[in-house]
Amino acid sequence: MRIHPLLFVAVSAAVLAVSLPVALPGRAAADEPGNTQLAATARRAGLRVLEGEHLTLVTDRPPRAGDGVDALPRVFDEAFAEWCAHFGIDREQHRGWRAFGCLMVDRERFRVAGLLPTGGPIPDFKNGFCAGGRFWLMDQSNQAYRRHLLLHEGVHAFTLTIRESATPPWYTEGIAEYLATHRLDRDANGQPRFVPTPIPQQADDVEQLGRIEQIRALRAAHAAPALADVFQTPPAAHHDLGAYAASWAAVAFLAGHPAHAKVFTAGERGPLDTTFTQRLESAPHWDAARADRDFDAFTDELDYGYDFARSAIDWSPGEPLQGRQTIAVAGDRGWQNSGCRLATGQRCSLRAEGRVTVGQASACLLESEPDGISLAWYRGRPLGRLLAAQWMEKPADGGRPQFVVLAEGAAGECTASADGPLYFKINESPGDLADNAGRLTVTIK
């Protein structure tokens, strides 16, 4: 098993704790009497009790206008509906399900009240912990992260009770991150509304979360895990932000990629037990080699709003380049297989023409020719610039497999670094492809 060093380095105080299926009061999915008794205990201790349809939340945080705490049970209820939909569960059959959560500023108050067991199976967690239908979390200074942490532990409560989950750590923590990631919208009455964003659309929606940034950091440090590495993540690794980011990325990738989502969903609808990974890898239509390559391509390109449908890659080998070939490169797609296979060391010249639109500024459409737009840049190159690359299984820099750009712009030459097809795209974030239009015509000879 290959373990990457950054998966075991503490890089953030905003880390979570592994959640275990521990039998405690409130574990049962519809343990209403237990929750009622716990709420009564909380009130006698002078703690606030906030009630929703599926959550009883106890807190010692004083009421503060605009902090979003009073809305947490309602947001939890809306998230519960999404969790049911994800697993193909009829929500009506679980109307009586209720979790019991404690949002703590001073955990000693909860210990004294008997709401936080001491010793035994409950560890001295740093930020959050779940045992069956009960969970605890320390208060957070950031409203968005407090809400995310509560929903993360709520997903654990949901899967531990309704799904009786006992899955490997990568899925246990990855699905909690995946189903907890969201933004808030407002309904017609101005009330906050839960909107699932498994891959966040913008950084402001997930303040302090940093999962995408952490994947980028792992890639830059040549410490990004392969999909097989994520599958083997040990429980202890999830005291680190890097392991959470990798587990979230694996679940987001498998749930969203058109080549793998069907197999993954079928696995999730089956038993969520210790054999989950083995059953996934032995599924009839599972292609391990393609999944590994697609995951590396995903983490290499990952950005806010990542569009799986427009970024899925055709890995077919193509035909040897002979003479002159002309291909079209769409402005609204990620890396596109030219169908022209080069041999290592083979040289070719490229010439491109045409225009693509890459969004708009104010009321004006932004148009780009093959050299790109110098007034806007993405990843160190002008927006809209034509890029030509090959997929490198063993890049010269020693990192994970990735696309290596060989040429760019309206005209140039390139020398193949590997045996394989030439790929093209315009330089644009994978989350901003949907509003693009047009195509470039590239002549290769």
C-alpha cells in the first residue's frame, strides 16, 4: 500500500473526526422517547433546544442575530430529503427518523449535564463526532463551516442508522463530505434554503472548507493519491484535511463521472458494509484502469463548478498521424482527442484559426482567437488560448499522471513526449465551459 506523506500532515485546525457506529441512547432511527428525554435534560441544564422534523439540536451558544444557528434544524430537514434521494430511499417511510445533536461552546457543560459521555467509546474529538443517531460538534467561528460540520455529522447519523453503514474509511468520510457540501439560497419568504453542491460552484459558498485547494496542493507537492490509494486510506489518516479532501474527491468523481456513476450508484444501493470497495472493484462493468486514469485527470483539472459531462475524456488510441489532418476543437469542452496518434519524438506543426466565445464581461460577449484574451488569464495562460497536449503517465516532474502541454496559440511546433494521441482544448476553467460557444479549426501536419 502506497501512503502519501501529505495525507498524514496536519495542515488545518478545521479537521473532523472519524465516526463510528457506537450504541448509545438516540442510536435508533426513530428513538423519539430517547430524544425527548435528552431534550428535557438539556432544558433543565439551561441549554437551548432547537427542534426540527429530523433534528433536535442542543446548544450552549447564546442567541445572536444573523448567526444562522436557529435555522440549522430547518436546513438539516432539507438536507435529509436530499440524502434520501441520493440513496433511493422513500422519505415518507422515515418520517419518524430523528437525530440528536449537540453544538458546544463549552463541552464541560454537556459533560456535567450527562449529554456528553466521558470515557468509553467516545474519543476526545477535536471538532465533531457521531455515534449512531447522536452527534456532537464544537462551535465554529465561521457560519458556513459550522453548518457544513453539522451536516457532515448528520450524514454519519443517517448512514449509521438508516443504512446501517460499516463501510471502509474512504467512503464513510467521503460520502459525509459529499452530501454535506452545499450553499444557501433563499426561498420566496426569504428563509435560508439548502442547495446541494457536491462540487462547489464558487469558493464563497464553502468558506473555510478548502477541499479543492487541498487537492491542488497535493498535486503541486507530488503527493496526490491515486484512486487505489484513496481506497486503502486507513482510519487514522482522517485526522488530516488532506485525507478528507481525497475521500471527498473520490466520491464526487465516482458519483459524477458519466463512465463510472452507474456502477457506483449500484454499489451504494447495495449493503454499505466492509466489502463495499471489493464489490465496487469486482462489479461487471467496472474498468479499473480507466477509473484510475479518469481520477488522475479529474484531480489534475479540478476547479470550482467542475463540469463532468463537458470534461469527460475520450481515451481511444487514435490513428498514426500521416500527412495533413484538420480537426475542430469545441470551445465548450475540456480536453478533446484529436484522433491523431504521435510516436515519441515525432514532430508536427500546428496552425489554428477561428473564434470562440468564453463568457461575457458586462453586456459584451468575450470572444477569443487561438492566441487567447490577454485581459483575462487562467492558470498562467490567456483565457481562450488553444492548448495542445499529450497524456503523460510518468511526467518528467515525477508527479501523478497528467496532461502536459506541448504547444499553444495560433501556430507552433511540438515534439511528442510519448506514444499517444494529441489532445486539444481552449484554456478555460472546467466550471465555466457551459456558456462557451464556437470552435477553432486546427491543421496538423
